[in-house]
Amino acid sequence: MSVNSKRFAILNGGFLLVGFAVLFYGCAKIAGPGGGPEDKTPPQILMVKPIPGSVGVPLETQVEIIFSKNMNNQATQKAIFISPIFFNFPQYEWSGKKLKIKLPEKLRQNTTYSITIGASATDLRNNQLGQSRSFSFSTGDHINTGSISGQAVLGALRGLDIWAYKLDSLPPDSFMYRIPDYITQSDSLGVFRFDFLNKGKYLIIGVEDKNKDQFWTPPSEKLALPDKMIELADDSSVSKGLTMVAVEQDTARPILSKVTSPNKNMIVIEFSHRLKESSLVRADAFSILPVDDSTAQIFIMRIYPIFGKDKTITIDCAGLEVDHKYRLMGRGLESIYSVKSDSLAQTFTAGREDTTGPTITMIMPNPSANPIASGNNIILAFSETIDTAQTDRMIILADTFKTTLPVKMSWDYPDRLVIKSEMKPGMVYVLTVNQKLVVDMQGNAMGDSVITYRYSIAPEDTFGQISGQIMNARPGNIIVIAQPIKADSVTTIVSTESKFIFNRLFPVVYHLIAFVDLDQDGKYSPGRTNPFRFAEPVAIYPDSIIVRSRWETDIGWLDFEQSSK
């Protein structure tokens, strides 16, 4: 089935799996580049027909583009968009640097069209155009001059395909079942712009459109949703500053991937998706029943997520018999994408008696020769539930003079110990774990010796500062994130229209991003598709920030309605 057939099927409410066969013709030998300096000059657009800005263009007109260089045909064709989009795909004919585009149908009457050559159009030396270029013409007597611009980012500010849907009377989630009306590409910093729009309501989304079929395909293609619809009041209205962040979203229901029993007191469950913790810890979320004629009653003692494995949980239970088969059943479980599972069930065999001691599976911050900032909590994650009776004695934190520091310890989860202390700048500390006192719920000790971890605390004059002011944000708490290139991010919370400051940043390069925490959960909510919900408003500082020791860098305003660069 062709992509055009797929469009037809989806427009009629069906979802079809489409297979594509890629055929390779010819066996021409590709010669290597000649002598001289390497060509790193980006290609240019020399000519476009119809002439940009022309009106009264005949409905039978075809499109031509002439480039300054010979182009990579496939990459360039994928970067060319003619909007409003046609139902079928155009055909492309190349003759050297000249491209003829045969449109699949006649142009519409009294319509402004835009021809966009995207940033990823590439010449034969792999030089990209670098920035999308748009040209307009009209079959009517005027050209619409409305525009929408902004920034949509994926990961380390990689570009995306940006789609615009004109939804004057349709709900936002209708984009799932139709092709976009307008398409462009963002540049390497995520900046995009739609020109030549008429009045109306628009939904703008960013899509990592890997298969270039102009439909979002979850979960393999990341999606960026906006925080609102954009309404252009007339044919010359301008909207600036829309900012979106692309994330993975999935509309599929979560399922059980794997259920194992390492011992008769523990069950480990792997899911296909990350699940909301609130849906896991309910009293009726799981039940365990014997498969054979056993009348044994199984009690679920604890349920908790495994640290560092975001799709895996542990169930501590009592009543399992060694080597007997059981059926685990789950109900009402919900993925982080707000999709609920059907009733889940899987059979497993209970493990042997637990005679193995626990191990440390992760420690944060990671002990290394690199200094850390003071004020960090230390987190120890274990392989199973730990008996907390010896918590106060199992951990010692001391400086190099062997002076013991007071610490406060708490168990966030049955396998996770949080250690709070006042480690001072410029000092070195040793964390000692007495393995004899780290005991699981069956009395198995971790070992018979001690483990030591060494931490170096950076002096205060190591750090620099970033400060700024929030502008044009919706009412609510604003969470500002300073993200270094190769380290953990640092966050702070401020109120609307107030100043923020990061006092203790290591001297590296940072990016700043902020969002309005509308649901007050402390995390960025990227929106969802079913039921549709807009993302939380977000602002991205357009430049990287170099932090220097003992220096405050004031960025000025972090604007939620900033214009694109």
C-alpha cells in the first residue's frame, strides 16, 4: 500500500501498517573528490518559479527550483514542502542543478502558496542549506502575510519537522488523523517560521518524522506539543515566541514484559512502559494466585520501583512455595503517558530460599576524583529490601582527620537510603559502609567487611553564578533549569516575574530552560494526545552560557514570549 493510500485509510478512521521496499538501480562507480581544499560552502537557491511574490498565478502552473550546486536528490526532495499540502505527493524531475516539481493536482483558486526548502537540503558534498527558506505566490489577487515563529527542540537542540494544522472548528487531537496543512523545518537550534498564512486558528507541533510520511508514528517518533493554539486575527497577523520540547510519547497500552522470582520472597516485574507510581502502589493493583491446587494465601508486603530501571518494580511477598507456579495479575495500571492497561496476567515459578545477601547497585553522587558541590545528599541503592533496624550504625561519614560527621538517614524506598550531611567546601570525606550491618529481611548480611567511598568537596571559590529575570510567564511557580553539557542539571524555583539565581555552578557551559509548573508536580509536563492536553509553557534561553569561577553572569530576561532569533 502506498503512503497516499495510508493517508486515505487514516483519514477514514483506519490505522494500517504499511511496508515499503527500497529498490536500488545501477552500479555506477562514484569517484572520489578531486584535489584542492574541501568544499564546505552551503548550497544557494538561485531561482524559484513561480516568481516569488507573484499573484494571479494560473492553476495549472508547475514549480521549478535552481540550486547553485548539484544536490543530493533524495535528501533535498525530503526537505521541500509546498503548502497548503496536497493530498498526494508531487513528482520530482532533476536535470543537473535544476529541479522540476510536478504537482499532483491543480492549484486552488484564491490561495496563497508557500514553497519551503528546508534546512536539511543537501548538496553532493554533504553541505546543508542550514536554514529553511520560504517563497510565496498566489492564485488570487493578494498574498497572505501572516506568520508564526518559534523554537522546537529535541535533545541537544537538534532540528525537527514542524507541522501546522489549520483547525478553525476542529479539536486539537484531530491532527492525529490528517496530514498537516503547512510544513517547515527548524534549523540546528530549533528555530522555525511559517510565513504567508491567512487568518484562523493553528495547532503547531514538532515531529521527529523519521519515515517522512507526514503522520506522527508513536513511540519511535518524538513529538513536541505547544502550550496553546495560535490564532491569527487577520491575513497579516504575526505570532512569535512559541517554544516546544520534543519528547517520547506512546499511545499504546502498557503490558507485562517479564515476571521473575529471584527467591520465594521477591517478584521482579518488567513492563513495556514506564508506569505512574501512584497506579502501582494501590492495595488492589496486584494479586497473586496459585496455578495448582495449593490453598496457600499469598500476601503482598511491599511494592516499589527499582532504582535506575524505570520500567521495573519489586514486590516483596510472603506465602510463596519454592518451585510452585503462580499467576500474577495486575489491574488499573497507568503509563506515564496516561494510558491505562487492560487486565494483565503472567505465570511465574517461585524461586528458592533466599540465602544471598544484598548488594549495592548504585551510589549517587558517583565517588570519583572529580570534586562535587557541598550540600549534596548521598543515595545508596540496594538490590533488595533492607532491614532498617541497624540503619544508624551501618553508615559512618568522616573527614580525613577521622572526625565523624553527624548525618541524617532516611529510607525513601525499602531499597534506597538517603544520607544527609553537612560536608564542608574544600574538604575530603570518606563514607564507610559496614557490610555486616546491611541485612535483608531474611537476615542475610551483605558481607563481613567494610566498603569505603571517597568524596572531595569543591572549594567555594570554584563556583560561578547565573542570574536573570523571568518575563511574560503565566501565573504560577516557575522552575528554571541550568543544564551543563556533561553533568546533572541544577534547578531552582521562583515565582512569576521574579529574579532567579544559581549561586554555585561549576565553571562549564550551560543551557537554561524554564517552565511554568501548572500542575505543581515539580516536573515538566509535555502534554499528551489522548485525551489531548497542551504542554506546560516553556522558555529557552537562546545562547549557551559560559560560567566562570567567582563571577556572576546576568543574562537579563528569560522571556516566555521571546522572538525567535
